[in-house]
Amino acid sequence: MKIYIGHDSKQQDATKVCEYSLHKHAKYNIDIDILRMDKLVKDGVYWRTEGKASTEFTYSRFLIPHLEKFEGWAMFVDSDFVFLKDITPVVEDIIQRPGSERYSCFVVRHAEYTPKNEFKFYGEQQEAVPKKNWSSLILFNCSHPDVQKLSTIAVNNMSPQYLHRFQWTDDIRIGSLDVRWNWLVGEYDINPEPYALHFTNGGPFNQVWGQDNEDIWLQYFQELTGLDYKKLQS
């Protein structure tokens, strides 16, 4: 199973904790690749300059099918996730399910909502947009004809709306994952059993404090490093 984690050089601790949380709960070894901007640029597959980007992986996530040679299945996840449960059985079930090949991808299909905060981390303006946060966790069916539209030319030139609003595929071809796999911290009420926490409004890794469940992120960091994150930042 291949999973790509979006990586932003300004919040490297988020990437490390996300990767640790995936391995912590997986029942077997999973192949994790870090989606690094500098490597993609060096390899000549990313050169985009148009379109506002809140992170270094805002657009590069859509290169994953190309990186996988448009074969098989691969997952993308934002770095500001913490997984609390093993996701591999969910992916196995989807891949083995009869008819799954009809779907171009699977996501958590969040209902349209107005963000509670006016600004995201780093002062980015929050927007209430269609399919908001759908692209923060994507299981790509890389060989699907719609997904093959995501060429390097398209990813580097098409509009943000085309990419993030999934205009490259039809809604009926977008499969649905349980919302608990992309539980929006600070936007949704505290859930007694989320499967993955998504710190969409920021967290300790970028000096946003006071979010719901931040103690879980801090716990995972300490498990990984043996260090107290709060003391490191003081």
C-alpha cells in the first residue's frame, strides 16, 4: 500500500507525526513517500507558478497518479493529520470490492460548511468553497481514465478550481469514505472515536495552540521523539 504525505518545509514536525501515526496503527508495513516540493522541482515534474498556494503541496498532491505511472491505487494525506486507527483494512476493502474500478477516487465527502475561523494558520484567509477539504485525503484509482487527465501539464497549468473541486472527474465517480477518517478539528464537535484527526486550522506544529485534541498530537510527538514539544517551544 502506497501513501504519500504532503510536506511543507515550514511545518516539518507535522509530517513526522503524521507518518508515525500511520505506522503506529498499521497491521503491516506500509510504503510511505513524502511529497517534497524541492524533489518534485528537481525531477522536472513541478514548475507551477500560477494560483495561490497555502502549502507547498497545495497542487503537487495531484501529481501522485503520474508518480505511480497511472497504475494501481495510492493515497494522499495532508501532513496535519494524526491517525488513531489502522487505515489499511479500509483501503484493502475498497480495492477488493467488486466494482471499485468504476470509481476515480475515494474521499470524505464533507458537506458544504462555513469555516468557524476567518483565517487559517499563517494568516491565510478561510474560504467557504464547494468540496472544501475533500482533497486533503484522497485514495486515487491511478489507472482510471478520469485520473489520467492529471498529467504534469494539467497539474501545473489548470486552475485551482479544476483540481480541488474535482472537475477532472464526475461526482458519481467519487467514492465516499467515513467522515471519521477526516475529522475536522475545530470545525466538527469532539468525537469520542475519530479515526483520523485533521488539524485543518493549525496545531502545535505551526504554533496554533488551544485546538481540540491537541494533546493527542503532543502525545504522538513525545512517543516518536521522547521529547516534550511544549518545552521545546518555550
